[in-house]
Amino acid sequence: MHLFFSKLFSILTKHDKRFLAFLIIISIAVSMIEMVGVAVILPFINVASDFSNIHTNEYLEHIYQFLDFTNDIDFIIATGTILFLFYFLRSLLNIGYFYLLAKFSKGRYHLIAYRLFENYLGMSYRTFIDKNSAELSKAIINEAQNMTTLISGLLLMLSEIFVVVFIYSIMLYVNWKITLLISVILVANALFLITTVSRAIKKAGVNREEHQKKFFEIIQSSLGNFKMMKLTSNTEPVLREFDRASAGYALANIRNETLTHFPRLFLEALGFGIIIFMVIYLVYKYQTNISGALALISMFVLGLYRLMPSANRILSGYNQILFYKSSLDIIHNDLMYDPENLEDNPIVFEHSLQLNHVDFEYDAHKPILRDVTITLHKGEKIAFIGESGSGKSTLVDLIIGLYRPKNGTITVDGIPLDESTIKAWRSKIGYIPQSIYLFDGTVAQNVAFSTKIDEEKIKEVLQQANILEFLESHHEGIHTRVGDGGIKLSGGQRQRIAIARALYNNPEILVLDEATSALDTETEAKIMEEIYRLCEQKTLIIIAHRLSTIEGCEKIYQLSCGKISLFNGKK
């Protein structure tokens, strides 16, 4: 339990904790009002059933005289009216309190989802590639929502615990023997529910998280490879996996939903049973009717009427915490990633970039690059070639500042690339990947990506990428919708939009990471000719398999087994 609260409080902000403390104070006040609501019924029934009790009770007699009542009936009517208003205001106060509870618990969804998204965007590239994007989406969409349900359950538990304590105190004061007997019965049954129902709900919560994780993975992988699935015409294996994951997820929720109602129904039956037992006990003990104990029974009936829902809510809150506890673990772990703490100091690239004895590895003792030392001059056209897995892309990721070397240094005009300069260095890079992702928006939105849309500038870079005329002649120009993944465009057209995107912020360095490998030879030749033309005043770095792609490069480096060498000297 200590670990649970430790994780929860590490997620909540200072403002959240202050709000939570305020809610606890309000909860105590509401609980005291609930206690008063139960306590005043017994005296009211007493005086309503026997007017003489007004005058035998010194407090009531004092109020009677102070307010100058002359008629007992008028006093009873006035007292009843005040009690009616009290219960009405009590209901309004409870509505306000539940609104604050909902505001706190459900309002955390936005804050938790935002912090998760912010943390994911802020994590290092090295950390990101070890994560599953389906899991990240699930955490933001589902686990953050489940977390609010967990918080709601916790707040409900806390609020109802105070209600139970205060009402229980009143019941002890009225008749401690009956109250203790009721307590033994309630505790025994609570232990039964915790060891059976709660344990089953906890297991269902674990199953929910496992099946939902698989659920997201299948959806993402299937829709992301939709064309391949259509070509293979074999959806049965995927559907079987989806069926298992979806059915398992549904079953976990069905069990939780069903078992959640069990404590309420069980406690209701128990409450009625206790009241019937009290009546039988009093009749048996006094061998007469219960008119003399009517006020006592009424008070316990009202107390149990209010106590049982509170006990049910405490158990429901506890079960919600068990069912969604894995959400707390996931969110806590994902928020513990330290985002990149990068400064924005300027860096100038006027002469050269140097890699000095650079080593890099993903896993310990499994080097990808070893003792790489090269110099890239400003304005040069450089290519890296080598077999798959030779370290070409890793080397370029080091050059553009996505990775940090294990050993060695990377400098720009003698200035080290580190946390103080990498952010500025990255802003000088235009990157065209092998796999281009265009989201379902317009060409303009995809070119500007996450920056402000400047239509004139967008047209300019599309013109440079030699696709503007086609878009204006055959589609809706820069407002053409590309479809999810750019599915409405050909591979060459997607490539040209990717070039326009890379050029939009006027980078000093353009990087092509096997960007034309999926194109036919003729289209590739045209695009490479345009790229060389566009990069006359820029530094160009190319990763390629085909030598025809890099004919315009001044230097070609070959990577093999983590080592680098100049290929065929200067071109």
C-alpha cells in the first residue's frame, strides 16, 4: 500500500495535492453533516411520538422557551420543517462535493495524458526506438482514462470512510452492544468479499491490461500493412488473434462489471437481515411488541440505510483500485523517463564536422561502430554505402544528433555536439527517410508538419521538388488531401512531398536515408538530379545501396563490420 501511494503522489502535481487535501477537508465536513442527519432522527421521532419529551429534555425545553412557542404541535411542525430544509441543503452540498470529486478525478485525464504525450515527445531517440508505439498510444488513450477511474475510486473510499466512522460513532453512543454485534457481522462479511470477489477483480484487471495491449498491437500492425494483407488475402490468422484479444478484453470487463455489483446486493441483503434480526431479538427479549423500541429501531434502520451504501462504495472503490492498478504502474513507469534536457545555444557550421574515434553500441559489448574518424566539409556531397546492418543509418543518426557516441567526440567547427548545442544543430538538418509517413491531411499540412503554414513558402518548396504543377493541374494544389499514409499519391509523389517538407525550414544539411530505394530507376534518377540541383549550396549526406544514386557525390565512405573506409577515393 505504501508503494501504491508513493507512485500515485509522484504522478500528482503540487496543485493536485493541495486540491486533494481540500477535498479531504470537505469530505470530513460532509461526513459530519451526514452524522447529524442520522443523529437528529431519533430525538425527532421521540418528541413526535410523545410530546412530553419536549419538556423533559432540558435542551429542547430551552429552545422551546427561547423561541416563545406556546403549542407543542407548532414546535413539532417547525422542527420538522427545519429538518426538511436541512436534508435538502445536505443533498445540495453532496451534489457540490461529488462535482468536486469528479472535477479532480476526471480532470486528471487531460493532465496525465498531456504529461505522457509530452514525455514521449521529450524522450531521447535511443529510448523511443525501444518502445512499442501501440503501447504508447494505449497509455495515452486508455491507461490515462483508467487512471482517473482509479483516482475516483480512491476518493470515494476516503470520503465514505469518514461517513462510516462518524455514523458508527453515533450508533455506538446509542447502543454499543447492538453496534458491536453488527460490526462483527459486517467485518466478517467484508473479509469474505475481499478474499473472494476482490481477488477475482484483481485477476480480471491483470487480464484486461494484457489483452488490451495485444488488442492495440494487432490493430496497429494490421492497418499499417493493409495493402500487404489485401495482396495475401489471408486475414484468418490475424482475425483469430484479434478474436482472442478482443474476447479476452471483453471477458475481463464483463467479470469486473458483474463482480462490482455483487458487494452492493450482498450488503443490501445483509442490512435487511440485520434489521429483521434486531426486531426478532427485541421481541424475544421483552416478550411484547416493539412500540417501545420504535425510536431505537428507526435510528438503527436509518443508520444502516446510510451505512450500507457507504460500505458498498468503500468496497467498490477498493475493487476499482485493484482492477486498474496496472494503469498506475504503467503511467508511473512511463513518466519516470527523463526527457532530454537540451539547451538552445547557437552553433555555427562554417567549415567542417568531425567525428573523432567514435564508438557506438545498442547493447553492451556488441559494437555497431568502432573507432570512426572522418571529416565532413561544409558544402560537400557525401555518401555512405555498405551491407544492411553495417551501421550506415546509425552513423548518420550520430551525425545529425539523434544518438550520442559511447566513446569519442563529434564537433562542429571545433565545438562539441552536446546537450547545449544539439538542439540548434538538429534545426540545421533536413531529413528524407526511406519510409515516408504522410498523415491524413492536406499537402500543405504535411509539408509544414508541426510548424506554421506559409502558403507561399510551401508553393516555393513544392516547386523546387517539381510537384507543384502536377498538384495544381490534377488535384487541388497545396490543399490536396493525401490520405492516411499518403495512400492517394504514388511513391514518387510522396518522395517529392518529403523533399519539400525537408526543404521547408531551409536546412543547411540535407540527409537522404535510402530515400529513393523503393523507386524505379527512372524516377530515382529524376529525383536525384533534382536533389543535386537543390543542394548546390547545401551539404548533402546520402545513405544508399545503389551506386547510381550517388554518382554526384564527391566522397563515398564504405562501412563494414563497424569500420569505415574511403571507397574508391574521391569521385
